[in-house]
Amino acid sequence: MNKLYSRLLVASICLCNFSANAQSHLIHYWHFNSYTAVQHTDTIHGIMADYSTLDVTKVQILYAKKSGTSSAYSTYIDSIVVAPTDYDTINARLGQPDGTALRVRNPSDSMRLLFYIPTTNYKNIVLNYATQSSSVTKGQLHQVFDYSIDSGATWRTSGLSISSDSAWLVYKRSTVSLSTDLQANNNPKLVFRITFNGNDTGVKGNNRFDNVTVEGDTLSSVSINQMENRQTNVIAYPNPANDHLNFDISYGQTAEITLINLQGKILLNSVINDKQRSLDISQLSPGIYFIFVKIDDHEQKIQFTKQ
């Protein structure tokens, strides 16, 4: 059995374990049962998650004015005690009882509801929440979705399972999946946005939100980590890369290269040396990938982004 074939066999075994070990997890959760604040437009602060596997100070919901909205507009958010007849326990987790919900107030057509939901070490992201409109004549009837992979610098809809949903007079569940956009995976800068339309902009009427969850499958795996031995100290550049990824290796060295995607699939195997230090990645789709570099008995895992 030659050296390269052995390498591929070990990688395949480890990557099969990688896929098998992935599990769906509750990443972030807002139940709002402890939220009692009343916040007006110019003093609204983010609402931290009630539960998160990551840093709760970076996981927030923010109600903010759309760009260009007049400073004369005055709106606010507060909590509302929900009657049991409104089925407030839809999507409840961690044993949370009936309680309070988040109420985003008019004029909501000039506002946006932002969910800062980092997904570090997770993939196949799904957002669920319970929602209700206060009125068919005054409350906003439609919630329109988009998201950002760069903290709100740009926005897209390409990876959404649905582009909008409607709020009913009793609580219903809305489910939005981002599983088709690999750039939403393992992303510390992911933001989900809701804007509103469907009714007038009077001072009455609102939408309510409760039991907001973000879930995903784990990316990290013991099996993947076991593929790493002592570091080779190879540098890969540029990162992010476009068409080629270059490697800084010492004179006379030869390295075996294995490239995988976030799902653990082997996409490329190659050999580089001090004369041929470049890897053609022009056929890869934009996203995050891993390179395993093996020189003799030393191995290194390098993460890079294809633009």
C-alpha cells in the first residue's frame, strides 16, 4: 500500500467519523420571561440571549431604525404578558413556562428587527420563533427576511428557505433555514433581519415574538482533531484566496495536501514541493475549507476562505 493511498484511507475513515459525530444543538435561545424593560427608539439596547453556547454578550436582538428614517419618528419595544389562550408555549425550550413575549411597536414599517446570531463551530443553521400580530387592521401582517454574513455590511436572501412569513392573531411558529448557504456556517458575523409591511403606520398595532431559537449541527470532531499531529509550520496565503493558494515550505520538502469542505468531503488531493508551491482552487465555490498538510510524520490543519 503506497503512502498516498494510506493517507487517503485514514482521511476517509476519520471523515466518516466526522459526519457521524455531528449533532443538532440548541445554539441560542430567547424566552423573554425575564425581560420587562420599555425601550424607546433613541435608547434601545440589544436584548441578550437567555441561553447561548457562545458568548451571550455577542448574541443579541436589536430593534433599530432603517437607514434614512427621520429622527422625529418615535417607536419603542416592550414586553407583554401573554394569555394562555394565545398558546405562548410554541417553540418553548428548557422547560420555560407561559410568560412574556417581546412586543415591537409602531411605526414598525420604519424599523428592522436584527438578530445577531454567531454560528462559530456550527452548520445547517435553522431559526425558529413564535409570532403573533395584534390586529388584522393595525398590526403588521407580513415579516420579510434577509441576512448578512458580514455583521450587516451587505445583505442577501439567496440561502433562505423562505423569504417572508405572516403573523397570525394567535401565536404560530415561523421556521427559516440557512442550511444551503455554507457561508452562514461557522460564522461569527451572522445577522438575521426582519422588516415589516402589510398595514398602515399608525400608533396602534404591533407584532410579538417569543421563544426564539437558533439551532445547528456541530462542526468540531475528535476524529478530525486526531488527524493533526505535530505542526509542520507551513503558511498558506493569501487568505482569503481567489484562484490559487500558495504554500511557504522549506527547500527540498515535499508535502501531501488534502482539501475538504465543511461537510468533511474530500475535494482535492495533491503533492507540492519547494518548486511547485501553488494549489489551483479556482473551481471551488466561495466558502470556508480546510487543508491538511502532511510532511513526513508531521501534520497541520489550515482553514482558509475561498472568495
